[in-house]
Amino acid sequence: MISRTQSEKLFAEALKYIPGGVNSPVRAFRAVGGNPFFVNRASGSKVWDVDGNELIDYVLTWGPAILGHAHPKIISAVKAAAEYGTSFGIPNPLEVTMARLICELVPSVKKIRMTSSGTEACMSAIRLARGFTQRDKIIKFDGCYHGHTDSLLVKAGSGALTFGHPDSAGVPAAFTQHTIVLPFNDVEAVKACFAANKNQIAGIIVEPVPGNAGLYLPKPGYLEFLSEITTADGALLIFDEVMTGFRLARGGAQERFGIRPDLSTFGKVIGGGLPVGAFGGRAEIMDCLAPLGPVYQAGTLSGNPIAMAAGLANLEELGVTRETGNAYDLLEARGAQLEAGLRDAAKSAGVPVTFNRCGSMFCGYFTSEPVYNVADAMKSDRERFKKFFQALLNEGVYLAPSQFEAGFISTAHTPADIEQTVRAAAKAMRTL
């Protein structure tokens, strides 16, 4: 058993001053047993805890570290930007460069505004959709998580789902009365909803590839259907690409699936590991924002120069890699290698596993049935996942401490990392 004496001491101290000892519920280990470990160093595909244990990391700060941890170009960009000041509160050149780059990479985005988090981006996109359409109702999907905004924290995935309380305390019923929650991948449910609420729906917000209840993919034609029905009704389609943006393709999930939503939200990768978010879309919609229009949105640290510098370095480096010349080809190859290895390990051990993957995002569910939505995901054997998680952790492999979170791969993950992970998984599978 690996010793984590220093982590245990730190967690005991954290419990005295921080609720639950963590600053985000997803970092807690309550779903898998034991206590979280503390990290003080990360590089490439690895993290090292305060006890000196080395781990292959598939959490990657929950997605942003697509190039791996502490990439030299990002670190250099952050240092250079910091030399000129950490925050200005007035426009800086880097936010213009970032806005132009995103608009060039994502054809559906003609104008964009920066925020400091994905939660802020989604909250603002919803407000903008309501202001533009002059309608109140929003459709979201069970298991999709769009941040902890009151009106969207309804049957959410991620941490809320893990702890068995999909609806958060402290959210008045009146705040969610205009939020309609439907099952993902269910065409008929969406049709029925629009029929019952004709000309009342401001928009649909959706993770095009939901990654907060594990990972499952849209069925063929489903995203096209959402685009068509919103257009026909005069509602807006909002893609929450905080997780998938610039990870599944250079232009995000919308490039991968060939869809142009009306609005999109971004985060994670565009910050290179620093706090950031953004929302953008059609120019006539975005021009409804203050100071041009009546929809108010603001943020003291929006477009922070250090975050912009880190994000620009991240996006620019994604254009090429020394190994293949294309970061996304490399990510796809590593993902395919991991998928094949884990499938073989499960088959050899006779353990039922449904493995979903989209590019460099993945999730394995301990169930023999396909997983297309959160109801399917809930059929996974969570006790088996708990044992699997702990077994991999003891072998130096770190997955997210919840069955209901996606895993991530970076360009820093090597074939040897994947092989080590598969060996550890095969060993763990034989004990389940």
C-alpha cells in the first residue's frame, strides 16, 4: 500500500478550515472511499503528491491540460505576461488576440466575450438567449452540467449526481420554474416539449458530448435534430463546449459533428490551466450585450492578461506537435490505444464494461448495456468502480474519483504511459 502520510495530515488540517476539506466537491473521495491526496508538482502526463508518489494523470485539471502539465511554452507565456502586471481592469491586447483566434477557429462564433469561469459563461449565455428571444423557458438535459448557476442546477450531473442530491439546497423553486429537464438522446421528448411550449422556449443548452455523467455520445442525427427544431421555433441552440471546445477538434465538438449552434460557451483549454471562460455566437445576438444592448454582463477579471497569455500559448501549440505534426491526430491515436487496451483487459477478466470514447475523452462504465444518457449511466456498478479506482491508484494511475466523470488524455501521454495504464487495469480487473 502506498504511503500518503503527508496528504493525510494536510487533509486533516483542511477539514478545520474548508468545508469537506476541498474547494470543489469533485475533488473529494467520498464516492470512492478514503481521502484525497495533495499534489505539489505536475509535469507532462504525471503528477506528484506531497509524499513523493508519482501518478499518471487522466484528470488533467479536469480538461485544460491538453498539452500535459507545465508545458514550457505556457509557463514562459505566463511568466512573460506577469512581468507586466497581473490584472488591469481595462482592455489589454491579448484579449483581442484571443477573441480573433476563437472566431477564426469556430465558424459559428462571430463575436465573443470573456468571463472568468465556465459557470459564468453558461449563466451569461442563458441570460442572453432569454434577452434576445424575449422568452423565458430553457431546455437542458438530465446529466448535463453547465456550472452551478441556480436556474441550471436541476438534475445536474458531475458532483451533484455523485452524492445523490441532483437538486441543490439553497435554490428556490421559483428560480428553476422556467428550466425544463429532458433525457438526452430522446428526440420524442424534445418534440413533445416544443409542442407543449410553442413560442415560449428561449433555447436549448446542451453539452454536445456530455462529460459530466461519465461520457456518452449523441446518437447519429440527434444534434442535427436539435439545430432544426430550435430554428423552426425561433429558439436558440447553445452548445456548452466548456469541456469539449478545442479538445475534440480544433473547432470543438461543433466541428467534429458539423453543427453550427447559435451560441457557444468555452473554458478550460482556452485558459491553459488558469481560470477563464467565454461565450460567443451570431453577431446580432452578441450585440444585445451591454454596452450595445440591454442584456447586462460584466466581470472584473474577464480577459485577464495572464489567463489570455496561457490560453493563447495552449491554442497555438495545439496546431502542431513534434511527433506527428497534428495534435488531434496524436490525441486520437492515444485514445484509440487506451480504448483497445482497456476493452481487452475487461474481456480477458470477464468483467462487463461499456467503454465510451470521443477523441481524447473517455469513460468506462461497469455495465454490459450501452450508455446513451444519465439513466443508462446510473446502471453502472459503482461498488466495482470504487474497487477499480483504488486498485489503479495503488498502481500509480489516477482517474477521476467518481464513476460519473470523463477521463482526459493529453499530447504528453506516451505509448508507455498507456501501456502501463492498461497493465494496471488488467491487474485490477482480475480482482473485481
